[in-house]
Amino acid sequence: MSNPPYDLALEEAWEQDLKRRYPETDYDPNGKAKEAFRNYDEPGRDTVREFYRINHEHQTYAFVLGKKAEFRPGAHGRRSIWESMEFLNTLVDDSDPDTEMSQIQHLLQTAEGIRKDGHPDWFILTGLIHDLGKVLCLHGEPQWAVVGDTFPVGCAFSDKVVYPEYFAANPDIHCPEYSTEYGVYGPGCGLDQVHLSWGHDEYLFQVVKDFLPEEALYMIRYHSFYAAHRERAYDHLMNDHDRAQFHWVRAFNPYDLYTKSDAPPNVEALRPYYEELIGRYFPAELDW
Ligand code: FE
Ligand code: FE
């Protein structure tokens, strides 16, 4: 069965929905998001809702383990970081003309925002690459298995996850082993032991995990885990090391959400700086 083409309008609607749930004015890296899930109508809301309905139904423990095996690094070729950015950018080809921001532009705007604030080079590099796992879409994966909020599988779903009512259709809720608070995990076991719903965060983490500082890897692996970094659900699965490292996940989040502007970055002018930065950390090619 083939999947429908990547839907950029849906991606745009999903990002608008994130900003609705987590407005910039509410950002408090040390506290809980205030007034999250405010209820006002917004175009695209129904497509986002439908997206999460399918996502929550199909992201089961078995599905996640299967995707991790299918997308182990090296199973989908070797490419440089820049080649992957260009590959990801082909997602815009069927674009709706209203969706002007290409994938490379989002990556560069995120990185440039981090760079302007004087953060270390690995933080800037993380901004540049953080969404490269979305190349999953170009390997035929459906959008609900690539983007969207992530959440643990193999244990009870938190009602702090967006649209928790749709977990009612997830078959794992009928499996006693997966439906207790800790499920297959133990108290404070650490997130490294926990399987999150499958998507671009975990895939990219697996590809780059040998090359970046741990802080960067936390940002990449957990940037869509809003239930943890913005809602503070799932603290019972985290250990003290996770809690300390989540400082960096929270530091990264505003650059991801709030650096979009209408002035597109000049890709060719910025490329030499970023190619040099990539070369400081990565080999010429990576296993994808
Ligand atoms: Fe992302
Ligand atoms: Fe992003």
C-alpha cells in the first residue's frame, strides 16, 4: 500500500497548532506552559486533529520496535548532512503556494537564531540538522509516523499528550502489560530505556548519536516530546540525568517554534559557514 504524498499544508497546520498550544508569550523554560490547549478556532485545526487521531491509533509498542529495526542506520544509504538537507528540501516540490517556507529555510532560520544569541557551535549545528529525520517521508513513510508530538509507548498514555482521547483506538490500551503507569519500564528508569512513538526525532538521533555532544543529542531526540518538556508528564520515567539534560531541550524549543520569519535566509551565502561547521563534527558521509 503506498502512502499519500507529503502534505505541506498539514505540516503548516500542525506547526500553527503547536504555536497555539505553546505561544511564545507563555514560554517559561522553568515552568509549565501557561494556558496551554486554549480553545479557539483556527483554520487547519481539523486536519491537525485528524492527523493525531491516526497517529494515536497506530503508534503502538510493536509498531515502534518494527520501525526502529527497519530504519537502523545504514539501511537507507549514505549521504552527507548537506545532501540530506537538499534531499529533505524536495518535500516542497508539490507545495501549496501559500506554504513558502522550505525545509532548508526552517533549518537555517533555527540555526541562525541560535547563532545570533551566541550559543556554542554544537548548539548552532543542532539547529541546522534537527529535522533531517523527516527524510523518512521521502522513504515512503506516512506523515503520522514522521512528525507530530512524541510520547512513550509500552506504558499508560498520559492525558497531557495532545488529543489524548484518540488513544482509545490504540490497541495497546487493551494489553495489561502496556497499560499501567510504568508499563514495561521501571520507576525512574531513564528515557534511554523508554521507547517513544516513532518519528523524525528518534531516527535522526540514531543516525548522529556518535558525533555530537550529549546535550545536542537530547535536543534532537526529544524536541517533539512536548508532554515531557512543556507539560512535565512522564517525570516518573525520567532519572536525574534526564532532568538535568532537559534544560537543553527546553533551551532549544523556542528556536524551533519561534524563529520563522517571512525574510528567507540566503542559502548560498550561508552555505560555506555551515559546511565548515558540519565538517567540525561529522564525517563526509553518514549512514542513513
Ligand atoms: Fe522537528
Ligand atoms: Fe523544527
